[in-house]
Amino acid sequence: MRAYRPIAVGAGLTTVAVLVALVGVSTLADTGDPDQPQRLLLATVVASGGTAGGLALIWGLLRLPGAAAGRTIPELRHLLDSLAVGAALWLTGWVLLAPPTRLLGAATPTVCPAVVLGGATVAVVAGVAVVTALQGGWRRAGLAASGAGAVVIAATGIGAATGLCQAWSGLVLANAAALPVGLLLTWHGSRRAGRVDGANAGPGGRGSGYVFLPIVVIAGAGIYHASRGGAFGTLAVVVGGVEGFVLVGRQYLALLDVRGYAERLAASEAHFRNLAHTDPLTGLANRRALLQELYEWVANERPGGLIALDLDGFKTVNDMRGHDVGDAVLIEVGRRLAGVLDGAGLAARLGGDEFAVLLPAADAQEARRFGDRLLQVLNAPYPHELGPIYVSASIGMASRSTAPDVPTLLRNADLALRSAKQRGKNRVERYDVSYDQAQRRRVQLEHEMRGVVDRGELRLVFQPVVAVPSVRPVGAEALIRWQHPELGKVPPDEFIPLAEECGMINRLGAWVLDQACEQLASWLAQGHDVWVSVNVSPHELHDPGYVRQVDEALRRHRVPPQRLVLEVTEHAVARDLAELIRRLKALRATGVRIAMDDFGAGYSSLGQLRNLPIDILKIDHSLVAEQGPTAPPLPGRRAFAPMVDVVMRLGHQLGLEVIAEGVTNRSELAVVVEAGCRFGQGALFGWGVPAEHLAAMLQAATSSGGPHGGVAGPRYQGDGSSPALPRHSYAQDVRSVDSSHEMRQA
């Protein structure tokens, strides 16, 4: 609508001017005198109307959809290009009509002064139409039609004025006849231009070809005019000046374009630089920004410290509340970090729930205080509409003085963070040189562990399980040992957790299971009535192929299933009770017995025993060795440990056999016996010994005989590794455990 109104106004003014010319032709006497005053006045009126209509048409053409897209700079550029083309057309026409280069020679009519301005308007309309058509391309056919129609309309007004001025009635009638054609072209072209796709709207180019070509035309016309001896009047000079100003204006707009592009480029560069160095979620610096700051910091030898922190339990937040809530927690962590720093350092999010803080000029005490404060701030509950969220943080700190370069500093902070995680989380740890030694040993152990089975560096030792109070061996627990040719003896509590982390525990567990079954088969073949227990890690227990692995080991070594006991720790119970029950039921279906190891260490409850498919309870040493045995509830009974008594009673009520672990002295043995426990295990009865040593113990117990004694204390032999057993048969003790298993199965 913004373009159609001025076009309609221009067409209307021109139509009125042409009608006035027709009326003048019919009313004025045809004297043939072009200088007739009434004729000149009427021609001036018609030319003025045509000029006004042409100006309105120019404005309308510039506002058409697809001409300049309503933007100031493109519209101004479009207008300047149109003026350049229009000036070239006008000057060319002037050269053809002005002496001495008249195209028609002596027959060239004298142009009325009023028509000169109208002719310039027609030239500008033609320039707008040409530039619009060139910039629009074949998709802008409507623009070309509108421009052609506008040129025809503007030309009819000036042509009618010229006919009046020259007393040419035929010229007035010809222009009146051409007017409807121009109106029809403009209407049709405007409709097509209005349907142009917005994606294709706008000028087609920003080049200066629209300016230089008209200048070449003007220069050629001027040279031709001068070569013929023509003079340049005021109008010619004005038109040349207009062309020069158009060129200067066009170049100025090009300069504005360059400046605008440079500003946009600088803004985009700043924007992308900010994106490249900013975490999009929290608004903190990202890893790239932290590294850049660290390298500058180290290069300038600035003192300070680096803090690495990790959220404890954040994965649970994502799993239970969803990632949207997790993102909200991370955003709040970023806000709290920025608040604690208050511009004194740099806080960065490295990824996930890992953050880092760069503290310039922080000594050890100041950094420690900051770490404690940071821990307190991050441990505060995180509000949420569904209830507060609680997460803690582990923090590792490293000083600039401990590292010569950035990678070492980052590694030191990570080592301190790892130490904080390993020592219970929710704490602050400062880097120590010992962390390097521990890390190097860890890496070396992990590397050496890859081939430990193939190199034959592993062996099994067996800790006896005895019947009490007779202290006769009835079973053994298989324990893995690693003897490295260079590292020496590697403690199990060091390499077993590492095997779980690096995914080697299943391989080690398979080796232990196979070796234990092989040794058990050998003992059974020698006539020893014994069982062997094997520890099972949670990783093995949740492996879908573990049940088949156990069954194949039993078949391969022809071991009766009830002679194999699989010990499961309470840690496995804490992970997934429902899944644990399914796995244990599948294992018991093979005929093996299941023992709950370390019972009472703090994970499982007594009520869980009713649902767990287990056969044996192994009471943790912490219950056996509890301080201050209470007085007996019944006369004649010795002092006893109440928790051991409770577990014993509950186990017997559920049909479970109970083994007391960690029995180290006679008083603990007395407590166990008084509670009614029939089996014990611990240093009092022997440490883990090689298979041949345990075989000798079994052979000695089988060949010995004697009366049942009371609480018989073990008599240690020379190395103190195994007791001298009393002469007594122990077959009924083994069978008592077997019968408990059968009753539990039933």
C-alpha cells in the first residue's frame, strides 16, 4: 500500500494534466502560433502537472516491494543510481535537441521552458525504471512492467505539454491515447511486484556500474557536442554537476557500507570470541579461557593457586530429577562461584560437573580458607519447586610454586581432587608430592595388570574356616595374591579396587574361580571333606554371563556344587537389591551356596535377610570385637557380645549357618562360642596359606582322633601361620553346614 498510493497520485495528476491538454486543444484557436500567451500558460500548467505526477511516480517506484526493501541506505543508493541514469538520458536528449547537434536539423522544434523541468522528471522516472529492472532481474518482471508504465505515464504528461507548446494537436492526442497503455502497464506490474517473495526482495547489487555507465554516456555526448562546436549552457553544467555529486554520494555510501561491514565484523568477532571463551550454560569461562589465562599467568610468573572441584552425587540428581534440574543446579553453582570470587579470580566450568577456580596471589593459608568457604557455599541446599536438592563438592588445590608449567599445574590440581574423592569426598585436599608417587604406581600397576594372568604372577592362598570350639578346619576361603618380579608383593587392597576401576576384575575373578575349583577338586579327590569359598565382586555378580561361568567351572573340574561357596559383600546389596536377588537365585539354582560377607559393616539391615537367597552369614570383625561385653542374661552364662548374639539367633531362625570372621584372640573366640556360633575364621586359626599347607592341616585333622574338648585354644607352630589342631574327626562339622544348606534350599 505504501507504494501504490504515490503511484496512483502520480498517475492521477498526469491524467488530469493530459485531460487539461485535451481541453486546451479543443478550446484554443488553432492559429499555429506556438508563442500564443494562452497556449504557453496552459502548456506550463500541463507541464507542472506532469512534473508533479512524475515526482509522485518516482517516489512510488522506489517504494515498490522488491525495489529497495524499505531500508534507508539501499533506497538512497537506488535513488542516486536512478539520478545518474536520468541525468545521462536528459543530457543525451539535450545534445540531440540543442544546436549545433540537432537531430532534426532546422526542423527541430523549440522547447518551451516549462517543459525542460518536466523532461528532467521523465528522465529520472526512466532512470528509476531502468535501475529497478536491472536490479530486480528476471524474478522482478513486475518491477520492469511498473517502471515501463510509469515512464509512459510521465512521458504522456510532458508530451501533451510539448504538443500544446508547439501547437501540435496530433502530439497531444497521441499522448492521450498512450496514457491508458501506461496506466495498464503500471497496474499490472505493481500487482506482480507485490507478490514477490520476501526472501528475494531487495536490490540485486551494490556495484557502481549503474553510475559509471551513465558517466561514460554523458562524457561521450559532451565530447560529441563539443566536437560539433556546441556550447554548454547552465543546464548542461548543472546536469554534469548532478552526475558528479551522484558519483561522490555513491562512493560515500560505499564507504558507509564498508564501515558498517567492518563494525558488524568486529561485533561478530567479539561475539564469537565471547562464545569461544564462555560456557553457554553457566556464563562462566570455559576450558579454553581458563587455559589462556593460565598460560599468561605462568608466563608472567604471577603467584597464585588453582582449584579443581567436582560435585559429589550430581549424577544422581540427573538420574532422579532430570537433566533440566541438573542444569539448574550447575547454573546455581556458577552463580555461587562468581559470588564467592567477587571479581578476585577466574571461575570456569570445564565440562559436566567439573569446575576450576584460578586464585591469583593466594598463599597456602589463604587458599585453604577460600577452599573451606567454597565448600561451605557449595554444600548449601539448592532450592527447587519439588524440594531442595543436596549435593556436596570435592576440592583439590595446587599452588603455582608446585608446577613449572600449565600442564603440570592442571595435573597437580587433578591429583589433589582425586585424593579428595578417594578420602571420602566433601573435603578439601591440597596437592602433595606423594600424590605423584601414588599416581605413578597406580599407572604402573594398571599397565602391569593387563598381562598378570598370562605371565603367571598370581597365586591363591587359603585361609581356613574352622569349627569351634574344636578348631578343626572344615573349609577355606580362597584369597588372591600378586607377586610381581620388580614391584614385589602387591597388596590385594591395592590392586583389587584398581582392577574394578579399569575393568580387569572379571578376568581376575574368572582366574580365581577356576583355580579354586581346581584345588577343591584335588582336595576332594584326596578324600578331604571340605568346601572352598570365593569372593565375588559386584561387577562379576551383575555380569549376565557369570552364572554360566560358574556352572562351566564346576563341570570342568567335576566339583559338587554344594562344595563351592560364593561370598557376596554388603556393598553389592547396597547397589541394587532387586537385581541382586535375581542374580543370587540364578546362582543358587546351580547348587552352589551363597554367603553374605562382612555382615554388620553398615550397609544391609537385618530385615533384608528374609528376602536374600543366602545360606551363610559371615559376621564382620567389628561385631565380634565390639568393646565391653555385657553381663549374661541367664545365670551360669559367660559374658557375650550382644550384636553377635542377635545375629546368631536371627540366622538360626532363618535357617542360616553363621561364621564369625576376624577372630584374633581367645577372648573373641570365647564370645563367639558363648553366642552359639559353630564356625570361625581369622588370624587365631591361621592366615592365608598355600594350598599344600592347608592340605597338610586337613590331613592332620583327618588322621587325628580324640575326645571333644571345650574351648580349645590353638597351639601355634613355628611360623605362627597355622595352629596345631587337636586330634579330632571333623566330618560331622562339614556335614552340619551342608545340612543347613539343604534346609535353606527346601
